Amino acid sequence: MSTTTVPSAAALKVPGFWRRALHHRSFAIGGVLSLLLLIAAVLSLVWTPWSPYAMDMANKMQGPSATHWLGTDAFGRDVASLLLVGARASILVGVIAVGIGLVVGTALGLLAAARRGWVEEAVMRLSDFTLAFPAILSAIMMTAVFGAGIVNAIIAIGIYNIPTFARITRASANAIWSREYVAAARACGKGSFAITMQHVLPNISAVLIVQITIRFAIAILAEAALSYLGLGTQPPQPSWGRMLSEAQTLMFQQPLLAVFPGMAIALAVLGLNLMGDGLRDLLDPRLARAR
């Protein structure tokens, strides 16, 4: 009879974990790119080369120079400053939207695995219904009712993340509920809530950690897409997606205006995906034992 191996947070305590992590190419590259994203966002809180809101029409559409490292846009704003502040918006959306999906989705998944029966069926059908409305479609509907804005974008992306976390949590938790030590805990009189908090949740935390990095990348991409469509971050707040939208009509005059935010989005998403792939390998107990 085959058994399902669920990565555990205990893998973080395996001797040599961080040594293996530093030598894991995907994790190392992804970690560096993700760290650069975080540094850019934190740096923008205290310093930017120029004010991202200051317009200088006399020097608009300038190429990279010693004064403006990445040039200026159609309004004379410094592109490097816009990119730094745009990183802050991307992280804000990612943290809150993924947090919504993690908290609500994990709770629903744990409830479905613990109660089974009609509760599990109801949670899974609700997840199927929610998945029928992608983040962009949900944002369009919310915009039609409440107006465009970053708050509605965050809510739409967060709701879209809920069924993903619910499904993954439920599948991983079901594997834990079938283990012998859980049966022993039930025989000792422990209730479903105590077993869930003491045995199930700690043993599926590694799966959730990996999923957080993946969903974070998707949230950044979704925010950029919504801002590109005018449904996300609103002016004058800088956003990578809106920078792309503003640059699309200037491709022949100044193509770098689209290249820089496009590269920022691509590198951020690539870094988080690579780090997620690396974590999946590093937190797999079978691979941990093999090394």
C-alpha cells in the first residue's frame, strides 16, 4: 500500500538545511531576486532618487543619464523612483491578498478535513464556485459596483486565493488524519480541534509555506494586470502595471519606458517562483534524508 509523504516544517530543522538551501540553485537565485524586491520596497520608504510625484515636463521622455538613472516618463517623472515605489505597492497587494487567502482558505480546508461528510462537500463546492470567478473578472465586477481602486483589487485577488489554499490544505490534512499518531491521539481522548492545532497544522505548514511564495508571485502579476487595465492602483500612486499601460502608446518614441517595469514584474515573479520551487525540494523529507 502506497503512502503519501507530506513535507513537514520539521524539515527546516534538518541538520544542514540552510547549507543545502544555499547550494540549491533555484532557491538561491529566487531568494536573491526576492530579497532585491524587498530591499527596493523598504528603500522607497526612506529614499528615492527623485520624488515619484514630481513632474518636469521640460525633461520628459529622457533616456538614462547620470541625473535620471533610468530616464523619465511622459510626465517628466523619474523612472527609477517610480519603480522603487511601485515595488512597495506590489508587496502590499501580495501580502494582504495572500494573507486573506491563507487565513480563510486554510481554516476552511482544516475544517473540511476534520469534519468530513457534508461539511467537506460544502467547502469543496464553494471552492469550485469561487474558482469560476478569476481575480480580474472579480475586480471588474467589484469596480462596476464600488469603483476602481487598490482595495477592491486586493479583495478580488484575496478571494481568488481562498479556494486554492482550501483545496491544498484539505488534501494535505486528509493525509495527516490517516496517520497512526493521529489515531493514537484520538484514542487518548483528544478532540478534533486539539488534533488539528497540535498535529495537523504543524505537519502541513511546509506545504503552505511553499504555496505562499507561489501565490505571492501570482498576486503581483494579477495586481500588475489590474493596474494595466486601470482597475488596480490609481494615480498618482506609482504601479508597475500602470507604468506599462502608460508606456504602450510610447513604444516607438521611448521603448525603455515599457522595458523597465516589464523587467521588474518578470524578475519579481521569477524570483518568487524559483524560491517556491526550491522550498518544495528542500522541505520534502524524502530529499532531506537522501542528502
